[in-house]
Amino acid sequence: MASNPLNNWRQSLDSQGLWPRTALARFTVYLVVLDAIFHLVVRIAGPTSKVSNALSGWMTILNVIAAMLLVVLAFHWTKNNLLWRLRNRLIVTYMFIGVIPIMLILVIGFIAGYLFAGQFATFIATEAINEEVQALQHANTDIAIDLANQLNGGAPFSASELKKVGGLKHLGGRFENADLIASNGTKTVVLHSSNPSEAEQLLIPRWLTGDFSGLVEDQGKLFLRSATKVPVGSEILTVLASAPMEGPLIGEIASRAGEIRLIPLEWNSSDENDRQRSRQSGAAEPEKGSALDVQARSRQNAGRSIRAGVVPPPQGWWDKEIQYFVPVPSIVWSIGPERSRQELVTAATGIVSTRVSALYTRLFSSFGQSANLVIFALVSITIIFGVIELFALVIGVGLTRTVTESVANLYEATQHVNRGDLKHRIAVKSKDQLAALQQSFNSMSASIQKLLLEQKEKERLQSELEIAQEVQAQLFPRMSHSMYTLEVHGVCKPARTVSGDYYDFLNLGEEKLGIAVGDISGKGISAALLMATIHSAVRVYELGRMPEREELVAAGAAAMSASNRSYQNLEMTGTAAESPASVLSLLNRHLYHSTPPEKYATLFLGVYEGQSRSLTYSNGGHLPPLLIASDGTIRKLSVGGTVIGLFEDQRWEHQRVMMHPGELFVAFSDGVTEPENEFGEFGEQRLIDIIRENRHMPLARISEIVIAAVQDWIGVQEQPDDVTLVLARAL
């Protein structure tokens, strides 16, 4: 079946985290689609239609909201996708810690360098202008002194006489285009001019009350002007020199900085009538704006910018052309320096085009030939810093790779473990904390693998133990073997899954019952297996007829006659071949040859005969069973011998006792009497007391009470040993 392209496209976007899943993302998509529809409608209807005018405001709002939401979603997508990997997070961290501060420092350094270079270029330009102003001032002062001396000598105040002054030669050279006028307050004469018509329009303003020199703007042009006042008799002689910023003068200024462009800013005033009247009367020009509010003044490029000089040639690929805006210190001639400062008025601005090498040459010009050494030192320091930065970058990248590679290896290893592959191991190549972490992960994986194997083995053993428990449960008596003159009951509570204790009731014929109670050395499965062996052997030797049995019985009878022992108050029934003692001998030989040396068992064997109400028994090292009479007297059944299976050649004795009606037979294992707590052992006497108190109850109930008392004595601790209790009551 062919796949749907739309589903493939959606799955592709979803895998990259671009498919809108959240409500915010879906709302953003809705706004973007709506905004796109609005743009399409406006494009179809035309920008001047009513629909476009109605939708323009909504489009602006949608654009702003959609942009903000897209920024938020982009941040979340970057955080959840790009920044998921540790390597990307470290890269971003290094960007914020190292790269961005360095970039900011470089930007700040570039801005500071640009501003410094601009200030230096401004200093060079203004210094050159100031030097020219000072030169013009010195020349004008010399001329004024010469004119004052001539007038003090009686010369008339006329252009023809004053032009004879030798001091006019100071206006030569770069000031050859300068205009020079002199005024005694009532009359103004032109002493030197390259353009007489412009020189005649040169006026001395009323604000000029002392000496002056500087760059001024007058009628849309820039001039270097210097005015000097000297006393001549009772009058004040004012000499004014005005050099236009053009020709050799501006060239001299530009030669120090590169290409320079001066732009005069036109000053508009509403007081043009005062200007015209002053010019017609020949008097000094009145101060502009006097008695009138100075309106808002506009400065605009008068189209008379002055350009001079050339940009220096580059000294290398790095030597780029740069431009600086230079605020030129100047005043508007018509209003004077005071009002220019008060109203923050400047008459001109400048643009300097130069190169870094030119500024550097100018800055280190005082070093002479040593400037190359300074350049070499700076370049060397830059290279050293660059090498150090490169080395730090390589070290940082290397350390980052070790961290990210270790984390990636750990992540990949966890994925293997998650898939159940516990055999995967990380190849550790370094000797650091991350390598130790990887080795710990390998050790953890190996330990988990080992634990799982052990758990599987434990489960297998547990399953086998459960099977053994079921098999062992089949070995214990499952049916009541009560007789007309005797009722019996037995219970075994294993300390573990299977028990090493043993009890059995054997039906030996009409009104004849065998009772067996034993305890195997050890616990667990080995004791259970030995218990099963004894169980089978007892049943074979008690119920079967084997040749080996007859031989062993004959040997036992000979040993009995040789011992010449007699038993007072005992009645021996049958031959020795049928006694419990002979069975113990057979079992001892069998266990001794078929089990390890450390394995042995205690075993009590008894045969009850209902007709005579007698119990013939032999005790092979087991805790002596008790016969508790109705009056509370106790008889212990301890005749027999040692444990079975430990020594090869051993003989056991047997005894017959009579059981009276109401008398209780009590056989038990050490798991009943030996459990301990902070008060000591449970003890045989405690068992006797409990049975005496409850002797009239059914045997099953007595067994429950005894088992509960033992468990209460143990408390929350683990049961230390198998608990076995066999009861019989004579009827």
C-alpha cells in the first residue's frame, strides 16, 4: 500500500520537532496563516483600495504578535532540540563565556579605535587650521603695528598712503588671496584684495571690541580672519585680514591629514534690513538679531563645500580608507563668538578621508626611524596573542571533546542496557574522572549481568527446591494412622523451603504401628536428600525382606547374647531381627558407606502394639521423647545409642514400655526447644508445661499451640531450625 505524502511530510517535520504539538504552536501557525491570507488579499485588491486600508492595521498587529510568538517558539525549539546534546550546550556556553565577551571586547576596541582615530584626525585638522590662523594673526599684527607707526608719523588715512607700508608683504605665499582692510571707526579703506568687490563688502561687526582670530562663516563661505586693534592718537585703528579657505591655504591644511572636505553651514537671520542699512551707510554692521528674538536657525549645505588633498595610498590589504566627521571650531561672523557659544552654533563641519597608516605615521612621527621598531613590537605582540588564543582554543576543543565523547559513550551504553544488552562495554581511553565514571559503568553493567545470571540460577534452584518441597511433602504421612487404642499426629515446619527433619508412621499390620522421628545434620537441600534416603531405608528395612537384613539381624542377635545384658521390667517381643535396634544398625551401616563423613542423623524408632498397649523403641541419639501420664508424671525414652551414620561398628539397645490410657507420647526436634531470644532458650520444660496445660485438647490443636508458642518466642527473627512435633495418645 502506497504511503501518503502528507503523512510522510508530517512525520518528517515531527521527527525534527517542527510539527506544532502545543496549543501555543498551533495558535502561532493560525496567526501566520491568517496574516498570509491578509497579505494575499491586499496584493489582489491593491494597496490603495478600501480593503487594504481596513486590513493594514490588523496586519501590523498580526505581524508583531506572530513575530513575538515565533521568537518564543524558536527559543523553545532551540532549547529542546539543538541544546539537547551536551556538545551543543557546551558550545553555547563557550559562546557566552568566551566568544561573545571577546567579540564585545573587539567591538568595543574597534569603536574605541575608530573614535580615537577620529579624534586624532580631528586634532590634526584643527591643529593645521589653528596653525594657519596663528600665522594669519602674526601677519595681521605686524601689518597693524606698521600702519599705526605710519599714522602716528603724520601720514593721512588713505588707501594710497597706507599701501606704502612694507608690512603688507606678510600676506604673501598661502595668504596671497587674502583681503586686508583698515578702519579708524569712521572710514574703512581696502589695503589688499584679490577681488576688490568682495573686499569692499567686508564689514567690521559691532561685537568686535578687541583682537580676534579664527575660522568664520560669512555669506555662505568660510574664511580665516584675524582682527587687530591698535591705538593711533585718540582713535583706534582696526586692521582686518580675511583669507578664503581655498587654494594653497586649504591644500596646506589637507596635506597633514589626507583628503579634507569643509562644508559651510548657512546662517539665516530675519534681521536683513539692519544688514542692508549698515552696508549703505558704510558704518560697522550692527549685531544680527539685536532687539529681536533670534528665531530657529536652520543649517543646510550651501552647495559650497570645499575639498582639498588626496587620500594616502594604502600600505597593505589591511589599510582601508576610513572617514571621520570633524567638528570644525568656527563662528558665524554676523553674530560673533559669544552668541555662537550660547546658541551652540557652528559655522562649518568637516569630513576627513584618510587611512590608518597615515594616522599612525603622524602619531609616531616623533620616533623617527624607531617607528618601525614600534610597528614590529606591536605586530609581534599581536602574533603572540593570536598564537596563545589559538593554543587555548585547541586545548578547549580537546577538553570539550573528551567530556562530550565520554557523555556520548555513556548515553550509548545506557541505550544498550535499556535494550537488554548487558555485554556492551565502553572503551576507556583516558585516565581522568570521566574515564573512572566509564569504568564504573562497565563494572556496574558486569555486576548487573552477574546478578541477573545469579538471579536466574537462584530462580532455577528455587524452582528445584519447590519441586523438592512437593516431593518431600509426599514423604510425610498424609493419612491418619490412628488405631483403636492409639491416636497419632505429626507436624513439620521447615526453616527453609525443604526440611532436614523427619517423621513417619508405618503401618506394620493390624493393631501395630511404627513411629519414626529423626533430625538430619545441616539444613537445606542436602539435609532433605538425606532425609529422603532415611525415609526410604526405614520403610525398606521395616517392611521389606532382604537377604542382607537377615544376615545383619543374625549378627545383631549374636552380639546381644554375648553382652549378657538383662532389662528389668522389660518384655522383649519377637526376635532381634524385628527390633528397632536392628533397624538402626542397618541404617547406620547404610549411611556410613553412602554419605560424606560429616553427615549423620539422629533417629528414634518405635513400634506400638495395640493388643498389649506396648511401645518397643530404640533411640539413636535423638532428643528423648516424653511419655506424659494423666497425673503429669513424665517418662523419657532415652534407651538406644549414639547417632547413626557417623561410626561404622555401633550397636543399639531397645526397650519396651507400656502406655496407659490417656498417656501422651511427645517426640520433638531441637527446633522446638533450642530457639532463643533475649530471655534465653525456649526449653524442654516450657514445652512440657504447654502440653500439660492443653493435654485434653485434640492432638492437632496441641500441635498448633506449641508451634505458635515457638514462633512467638522467636519473634520477628528468622526461624533458626526445622520445627518437628509428633504426638500420640493412648486411648
